[in-house]
Amino acid sequence: MDAAAPIQPVVISKYHYLDGKRQRFSSGEFIVSILPMIETEGMTKDDIGALIEKTQMNMQEEFTKISMETLARRNLRNKAD
């Protein structure tokens, strides 16, 4: 916390690439989401635990959301095949 550098959370979705019906790997996609920057100026070492918990929770929520989106896209693509 001495540097008071901001934290830039970046989340990458799950990569869905296995075509279960055909038992083969297919092309896939993933989503990269850049969350709002978290300022740490004025924080102390006592704030680290809460900062980690809040950041991890926000990143996990985003991961779940964007991973569901890539899965939905894959399912649509598989229906079209």
C-alpha cells in the first residue's frame, strides 16, 4: 500500500471449445472484461484483507457472467451446425 498504485482488475471468461456431440475440439471464444480501476490511495495495510475480498468477489461475479455468455454463444453456434 506504500506505493498507493491503483489496481486494474482484468477478467477472462471460461473458454468453451469442446464439441461434446462430435467429441472434438472446435473453435471457441472468450471474453476479456476490464473492470473499473480501484484506487488504493489512502489505504493502509489494515485495509488489504477487505480490498482483496471485495476485488475477488467483483471479479468472480464478472467471470460467472461473461462465462455464461460464451457458453450461450457456443450453444447457439452448435445448434446452427
